[in-house]
Amino acid sequence: MAEHDRIEALKREIRHHDYLYHVLDTPAITDEAYDALMRELRALEAAHPELVSPDSPTQRVTSDAPTGQFAPVRHPVALLSLDNAFAPDELREFDARIARVTTNAPRAYVVEYKIDGLSVAVTYDDGVLVRGATRGDGVTGEDVTPNLRTLRSIPLRLREPIPGRFTVRGEVYMPFSEFNRLNAAREAEGLTVFANPRNAAAGGVRQVDPRGTAERGLFAFFYDILEASSHPPSQWVLLATLRELGLPVEPHAEPFDDMEAVIETLPARREQRERLPFATDGLVVKLDDMAQHRVLGATSKAPRWAIAFKFPAAKGRTRVRRIWTSVGRTGVLTPMADVEPIQVGGVTISNVSLHNEDYVKEKDVRAGDHVWIQRAGEVIPELVEVDLAAREGDEVPFFMPTRCPVCGSEVIRLEGEAAHRCQNPACPAQVQGFIQHFASRSAMDIAGLGPKLVVKLLAAGLIRDPADIYSLTMESLTGIERMAEKSARNLLAQIEASKKRPLAALVLALGIRFVGERVAEVLAEHCGSLDAIMAATEEDLRDVPEIGEKIAQAVYEFFQRDGVKDLVAKLRAAGVDFGHATPRAADGPLSGQIFVLTGTLSSMPRSEAERRLKALGARVASSVSANTTLVIAGERPGSKLLAAERLGVRVAGEAALLELLADPRPHAGGAQAPSETGD
């Protein structure tokens, strides 16, 4: 069957590119080309659901409804922790203990960075992933299989067939880049930020909905085989075996002939640590020979053949000179500690975010305090604790201002939120942040329009909002200090090109609260145009897949503001592409038909039903019109059912939807939609 062969070929090709990207770190195609392969595979599987297999790359995020709980999983062997060493002499003592048991046999070692993440065990049956579990207490963990399946660095099928049961141990972690992105988004929304990448990774793995895990940007490294029909002879061969199977391993692992060679490399390792893209608090030193592992055995808590060497924390003591508040593009006020400059981990720190009022109270930090500063995850400056013993009595407590420090407008804290917000949308700080966000890479991508230039344009009165960017001319730009004609020409070309950015980029650029990249993509795909998004009611927006009540309310209220309507009118007049009136449907047996879903489906999430209908060529609309082909009504349908009855649009129940998805071909008489139902 041609479709079967093409699906298998696509699966092999996608797995190969996952291996190149996540294991070898040598991607061979662009993200766009990879996405095109995935789209083709999804379309073929939607048309031929009988050909969908559990190891397909499309099945990473399953359609299973979240249960809100995790079943216990007993590990095949205990997942032990490690004893610690803090100085070279302690490593020598560790080596001497091994020598006494192995009667001075040669002792080679393998050194890997100790990843600061969440330990997991992943099981394959005949090469196909069947279970993923957290470490738990080492004996029993939690079944988080649907969540771990969302990580592209964890293969759903091994590259080489392994007969029988094969269980490996690894570490799920969050790279610093994702950690910074996540915390910035949470801070903008007034949510509590994560203290470090490990906490963020652990919370991501234990999301009750796998889609939440998929959005966390998590990765994994593997370093041990817990269960297999045969084991490699050494740790170094074990790592090579894992890599050949498609399981990523820590890329800086290195073999050494003896412990002194390990100790000699410690200074270089500490320096290298500062440049790593992930958090680590030290090294794991493992005896290489597996036969010696078996001789040495383990205590009830840790193996006798491995030890963790802990790096000293990158921490320093300084003094808080003052506490001030910055104002972001969403109006959130963030307390900042201005500290006496200090070197921590090779970086000079002079300002530290205190996040919000609750954080300041929890730490009890005051102007004049002596404090300990560290770089959270070796990247973000973090105030660890106040040196209370050093207080002299003249330290000044901090109180959140009731007026915006930039514009003087009222500041409020909504119930249930951690953030205080300036209520003036025309606040200069918000305007500047809004324009910078609008021009940012993930939004309208106007290269050359950086923060310094935005400040100059605002000061010169050339722009007052993002739409004014499109009124800039060569004459106005070259009048700006240090703006050469060539730079002005390049910037104008970037501004013109931004008019054709995808709808999702424009939605993101508008800076709607709670609307990040994923939500912007969902709104753009579902509605098709900015006009359709603006025309949607709050109920319509709640019916969009992945859009909850909070986001729906924020989007609806955003477009009701007079200032926003004026901004949108200016963007329209400037020629910015607002998308198309209706999303372009894929070709398929339901092409040309318009479906509307309302209520709760018991067999699958609404997002899954929408995806499968679209794959068959249908358009799924957010509201009922005279052109609607069919309304699918689940349990507790909303006002769309009344609209369908008023307009005489046919209504069907969930059983008819399942019938349609199973056999979407035209039936006798040309009727493609299922029969009417009174459900």
C-alpha cells in the first residue's frame, strides 16, 4: 500500500533528524523542512488512522484526557543516589577504597557532568517506548509516560531493535534559554517565577496535561542501563551504546586512565561549567569497568563505584544600596535590588530582580542589608538570603509604591495575583516595552529596531505606538543621531517586510496578556484573520482549543479598548497583513464543509476533533452562520446550539462525529455529513 510505505518512510526520516538534532547536535535540515515532514505525516495518518502506530512521531502528545494523578511504578532495580566529594583528597580516598576491594587492579574512570534536573527511568519493549517514570523514592516512582513522550529528545522507537525489556535511566532538564523564557513569561503574567531550572523541569514533567509538558521546552540525557538482556562491558561503551540507539548522552563525558588524571582536569571543568547551556552542580566520577562494579556493589543508598564531585557554589556577599521598581510592557512593577557590584562566577552583578512584593517579604530584604547573591542555574542573579546577623538597625524596609514610578498613575494588585500593575496604558515605560516587544524577533521581527533606537525615536516624537513604526521615512530616520543612510535604508526594508509576517506573529506582537507564541498560533490557525479574532465573543474564544476562560477574557477585553481599536486601524491603514477571512482548508473528503463544535466530547478532546476534521479538509469555525454545514453538540452545549436552531443549521451528536471521522467519504445522494440527530 503506497500510503503505508510513505508513512513508514516519513517516520524513519523524522526519527533520523531527531537523532541528528538531539544526539549528534548536527541538524541537517531547517525547522521549516522538519515541520513540513511532520505535517505530511499527520495528514496521511489522519486519512488512514488504521496506520497510526504508538511509536509515530505524531503521537508524542496523546489525546488522552489528563487524569490529574500519576500511578505508582516499581522500578526493576533501585535508582540509587550518589555519595558526594567536595575536595580532590576526597576523590583520592574514594579511589583508595576501590583499590582495597579490587586488589589494586587498574582503575580507569569516566567523568560526566551531573545534570541538575529530574531523574527518570524509561522502558522500551522490543525497541518501542512503553513507560516513563520518575525516580520517586528510588524504589517506586510515578508513571509519567504521556508527559515524557512529548520530549523530542526521547525516542519513541530505538534506532536499533533491542529484543525484550530495555530500561534506561536519565535526567530531564530545562536549558537556561527555556528557563529564562519561561520565567520572563510568568513574571509578565504576575505569576511566581521558578527559583531554578531543576524546579521548572520537575514541575514540567509532573504536569497533569501532557500538553503542558510539551510547552516547557524540556530535554533529556541518559547515562545508565537498568534492565537489559545483556550489558556493555564498561561505562564508556555503555554511553556509546546509548548514543547509537538514539538516546542522547551528556556530550562532555570523558574517559581517564586513573584518578589523578581526573583531578588534573577539575579546574578546566569548573571553567567550562560557566559556558554550559544547562545547570550542573558538579561531576559524576564512575569506575569504567562493569565487572568491578559488580565486585564493589552498593550500600542501601549509593553505589560504591561512583561518586559526585560537587563544585563550590558561585556565590558572593554584597550590600543592597537601594530597592527600586522597574515597569514592564504589561505594566507589571518589579522590585529590583541595586547592589554594590560583585563578581559571581566570572560575571559582575549590580542589579538583582526581587520579582514581586511577596518575594521581598519572604526574604525580608531591606535597603542597606548585606546579602548573599548567586547565579541561579549559573545564569540569572538570585538573592539567596539576607545576612541578618550583620544588620545594624538603619536598614530601610521596602514597600510597593501605590503610584507608578514612571508616570504617577495608580498601581493595583488584583486578587489572586502576585504582581502589582500600573493602570495607565500610555505609561512611557509600557509604551517603550510594547514597541520593543512588537518589533522583537518572535513577533514582527524588525531587525535593527533595538531598545536604544526605540528610546531615540520616542524622544524625538517620531513614534508613539507600534503602528507609528510604519510611518517612518528616510528623512525622519537620518535625522536621528548616529543613524547613517545605509542603516536607515536597511531598517525601512525590514519594516516593509514585517507587513507580511504571519498572522500568529501579529497576534503575538499586540502584547495581549497571557498570549504567548503557542496561544497566538492557536488563535491564528483557528480564526484565520485578525478581524475574526476581534469579532469573536468571549464564549467563541473559550471554544477555541487550548484557550481557557482566563485567556478568552483577556483577548476579548483587549480588543474592546478604544486605544487598541485605534492601533488596529492604523496598522490596517499601513498595509499590515491581517490574515485571510477564513483559514485555508486542506484538500480532503470534507473540503468545502464548515463544522462547529460545542459542548464537551467524551471520546476525545475538542482540539483532537478539530485537528482530525481539518486534516480531512474541513474548516472548523468558532461561531455558527448560515454557511455552517453541521454543528457537533457534545455534553452541555453552549449558545451555539441555540444559534444553529435559529438559523436552521443541522446538528449532530458525538456518535455521528465518530462515524464521520471513521468514514468521511461521500455517501449515496451526495450527503457527506452524518444524519441529523436530536442530541
